[in-house]
Amino acid sequence: MIDFLLNIPWWLWLFIFIALVAIRDIFFQKAHTISHNFPVIGHFRYWLESIGPEMRQYFVANNREELPFNRIERGWIYASAKKENNYEGFGTDRDIHEHQHIFINNAMMPYKLPENHPNKIDKCFLPCAKIMGEFHKRKRPYRPASVINVSAMSFGSLSAKAVESLNKGVKMADAYHNTGEGGLSPYHSNGGDVVFHFGTGYFGVRAEDGGFSMEKMVTLVNDNPFIRAIEVKLSQGAKPGKGGVLPGAKITKEIAEIRGVEIGKDVLSPPNHKAFSNVPEMVDFIERVAEATGLPVGIKAAIGKLDQWEELANIMVKTGKGPDFITVDGGEGGTGAAPPSFADHVSLPWTYGFSDIYKLFKDKGLSEQIVFIGSGKLGFPAKAAMAFAMGADCINVAREAMMSIGCIQAQICHTNRCPTGIATQSKWLQNGIDPTLKSARLAQYFKTFRKEFIEITHAAGYEHPCQFKMDDIEMNVDDHSLSKGLSGMYNYEKTIVPFKGLQSLKACKYLGGK
């Protein structure tokens, strides 16, 4: 028998294999109609479908066609992070008459740097013009030393080496690192400023009943002085109002210790907070956390209905209490996993949501009290100029930061099979990440961003982006006869940010990044 099998030619083995597949397709499998009706060759259809995204990305889509980030945008981040040539030749290849194209109105005479100006010493020095917690007289106010920072992304959603790379990178760039709602991990403790972020699961500050523990919050802040502010997540742009379940199979010993949950047991993140159930209770909660920790406390949310936001503004006017900063997340924001029905349709895009919120707080006389942070595909200098003209004081970036350390936009974050090792817990895939190299690339992306943002600001005649006005930016509605300044599009004027020169920001005792 062995001799007989060894004497069978290879082509006959191939025929036998194909025959077995055909028999299986016709008589045994019931799941796929195509395979049944077209045995063997039907499998090629599923294989081609599986590699379709890669084929379109590399061979079919043009430079400006892909979403969420097109090839030109990704290429700019990659080149900036590697300190390569990020210029383009022969002029723009964009249709500058397309809908919502951004125009920045330049000055006849650009801003001229005086002698001994901070930007003559450091071309990337660009801190926030406002101080978190100053108005409410928090014990430890904080001025972010960078206008661009890493947005909320959890350890668990991102790999250990990815989080480590981001934290080391923000240290080099004098930026801050938002922990995301997965708790403070050892990988967030590599020297960078940290904004501790928690949601309805209260991971890292979780009581035994699944609620919030003030005792754990105070201990966490006291034990980790690099935590500079606290952010309470109300919702995020990709899935506002939706809770989640962390399967027990994914809860390792390390994740259980960081998040304060049991190993191997499913953990629910409900849509609502246990610590408060309405706006007055939320304000009281913010004040208690700020008083106990001494840190600025803010909120993060996607924007939809405005009635509760107006209630918040009225309480702030009446009591003088409330959040020190508000992070507005656009509906176009990223996530590790979300149903398309949420990601595509629930919550407003950043420009619409931010304009609604800023206008509401400005009309109540509150815009000077709050540091406004924008989040939602703003990690490019021109988009940042638009955001600052609308009233943003800082921007947070997530996917742009991921791309700077190697993300290729494979869009399989939800499968735990991220090929770059960034959005996976696979030890094998993580081994492709060198935190020493990748942290330097994040830092270089931030520095390049700030340098180009400063240059655009100077071209518009200003020293700092906080000086941008609404009418410094125009956006296409159709052709130029119908293009409008931002004030005309969103029907408000930005509040002037007090600014005494970049030197005063450099000398600020609350400046972070050190």
C-alpha cells in the first residue's frame, strides 16, 4: 500500500484533492450557496473578496479617494514621523473648488519673529494659550506644553508596546498622553504627562460593586504625579450612548490588575454612569473629584442634542462650578470596534458639533473659562487652523498618532489581528514594534506638525494659533462666489483668547511637558 501511494504522480494527488473539495462543497457544506453551485472555483470568489481591501488600497484607489485617511494624508504623516521630505512638487493635486475645502487667508506681511523669540530657539515650541483649572482655582492647574496631544486610547485596545511607544514619544515632544478608559497601565509610566480618562466602567478607579471609588482615584493621583488632569468620558464620536462588554477570555492577569476587575469574567461597560444620573449630579461629581485630587477635571463627549448642554451651561453660570475643559469628539472619530449603524450615523461631525457647543457656551459668557479640545481627524495643520479659528485651544489625535508609529490603516482593529502589532494583544505581532524607534517617530510627527502649524500661523500674520479669527478661514460651499468665512457658516464669532506673547507662555509656572 505504501509503495502504491508513493507511486501516485503529483497531478493525480492534485486531482484527488480537488475531487474531495468538490464532494465536500456539493454534499456536506450548507453555509455557502456559491460553493455549492460552483464547487471548487467558488472558493476563489471568497478569497478575492478577502483581499479586496488591500487590492483597492494599493492598486485601485487614487491618492485622495480613501477613507478615513487617504494616501496623501497617510503619506504626510509617515514622512513627517520619519523626518523625510513631506513636500509635494508641481503644485497641489486637490480640487480646491471641492465642497468644504479649507482656505486660510494669509496676511500681506507675515508675522516677523523678534529677537530672542522662543520660536527662534525652538521652531516647534507651541503650548496651549489657556491653563486648565485656572478659572476654578484648582490646586494643580495645568498648561499643556503642546497644542497637539495623544487622544484617548486604552491599553487593551492598543498593545503594550504601542502604549509604551506613545508615552515615550509624548515625553520627547512635551505633549500629554490620554490613557483611554482602560486604566493607567505601567506602559503609561515612561515619563510623559498623562491625562487620566475613565468611562462608565471606571477601570483603574473601580469599586467592588462596579461603581466609582474616590479612594482609588486619590491614591492613583498621589502615587503617579505625572497625571496632570482627569477626563470623564460621557460618550465618544464613533459610538455615543452605547455600552460594551469586555469578554472574560480577553481579561488576562495584567489587564485584570490594571482595570480592577476579575480574571476571566465578562465585564460590562454600561451606557450610563453610576456616579451620576443627571447634569447637576455630574457637576457635583466633577467638583468632588477636583477637590479630592487637586487636578483639573474635564469631560469628553460626542455632540447631538443640546438641551442638557444648555442645562450644564446654566448651572456653570449660576454656581461658578463645572468642568475645566471639554473635549468635543466628532462623529468621524475612530474606535477599536463599533457597529456601522453607530459609527456612520450617531452624533454630529466635529465641525457641526463643536460649533453648536462653542456657540452655546460663548453666548452664556463661559468660553473664556473652559479649555476646548478638538478630536476627530484634526491632525493636519490646515484642519487644526480651522479648529483654532472656531475656538479650539488644543487638539487630540488618535489614528494619526497610531500611523506615526506604523499603523497602515488595515481597519481590522476589532479582530485582534492588527498586522503592525499596534491594535492587538498578540505577543508575536507586538514583537514587530521597537518602542525606542517608534517613540521617536511620534515625537517627530508632533514636532513637524507644530512647526508647520506655526509657519501657517505666521503666514496669517499671527504669533500663536489662538489668535486666529473665524473670518481668517473660508470654506467652500460651492464655487468661490458661495464660499463663506467660518463665522458665516456657523453663525458665531470666536471669543478672543487673552495672549501676551509666546514668551509669557514659556515662562508659565503651570507649563507641562517637564
